[in-house]
Amino acid sequence: MTIELNDTVRTLLDSPHPGVLATINPDGSPQSSVVWVTRDGGDVLISTEQGRRKERNISRDGRVGLTVFDLANPFLYVEIRGTATVTEDAGRAVAVRIAEKYAGPGAGKDYADAPPENVRVVVRITPDKVLGNAAR
């Protein structure tokens, strides 16, 4: 079943608002990270470096939760629960796109020029459930 994101949720995700990504540690405890996000249709994309805790957790157990809120009105928020997958960020295109969305034109240069051993990956979240007042 494909979950449709409404206009308010899409606007939140398309604006430079921070998100909080929750993953599951090996011992079952929660782990959370503040992240930058973008969208690819109805999926949410996050860029991270290979080997970070969130990436290792998702590679083991793809169940995630993501909350994004409006910085000007923190009571306007969306919680997306879903399944995440991890793939390599070929050419670091997603990392550059997200950096420029949040920090402005040219901000992705640091990602584009990073050493090749700093492998960037894309976390793709496919929503199973969308909650919060933006989802209404």
C-alpha cells in the first residue's frame, strides 16, 4: 500500500526544516539523530556517511521513525514511520542536493570534494504511516 503525502507534509519536507530520525540499536534501544531531509516523490531521503550508527542500525533493521517540524511553528509537524533502505550515494548527488537546500548554493562542495574513503550513502524511507497535525 502506497502512502500519499498531502500538500502540507510535502511542503514541510521540501523546506529546510530539521528532522529527527529514530532507529533501533542492536540491543533494542532507540537511537536518534538530527538530520537534513529531502524527498523523491513519496519517499524521504537522508544522506549520511557509511559506518555511522544510524546507517548500521538501518542496514540491520530498516524500521525507522522520522519527525520533521516547522522551525517557525514547532507545533506543525509530521511523523513518518516506515521502512528504510541504504544505498551508496553515487557521485554524492543526494548529499550535495541536501547541503545546498539547507545551507545554500555551493554548500555541497565539501561533500563533492570529500576523500573517496568517506563513502556517502542514501537512506530512503518509504512511509508506512504518516501522523501529526501536518498529516491531517
